[in-house]
Amino acid sequence: MNHEIAAMNKQDNWQTKVLITGGAIGAVLGLMTSWLLIRTARETRGGPPAISTGDAIKVGITTIGLVRAIAALGDRP
């Protein structure tokens, strides 16, 4: 019984590490991307960026592709 509990704790441990690491990386990348967008808009437009619907859709599709590629890493043996 103790071996089963230890195995469950070990399994939960790696899952927790992956969730925390992924969340931290995502937060840092999101902040860096936002900072770059603000900096570029300020330098070129002097104000808020003008993001078209088409540009937003392109970024969304690219993001979905990136998420799928990262999720596929879990399929590797």
C-alpha cells in the first residue's frame, strides 16, 4: 500500500512541476511579448497599436499551432 502511495505522489510531483514551469514560462513570454508590442507601437505610432482583425486571426492561428506542437511533445516515448 505504501508503494502505491509513493508512486502516486511521484506521479503528481512531475505533473505539478510541469504545470508550474509551463505557467511561469507562459507568463514571462506573455509579458515580454506585450512589452515588445508596446515598445514598437510607441516608437512607430506614438500611441496604442492598430491591430486589425486579420492580424489577430493570424496570431491566433499561429498560437494554436504552437500549442499543438508543444502538446505533441507528450506523445514521444
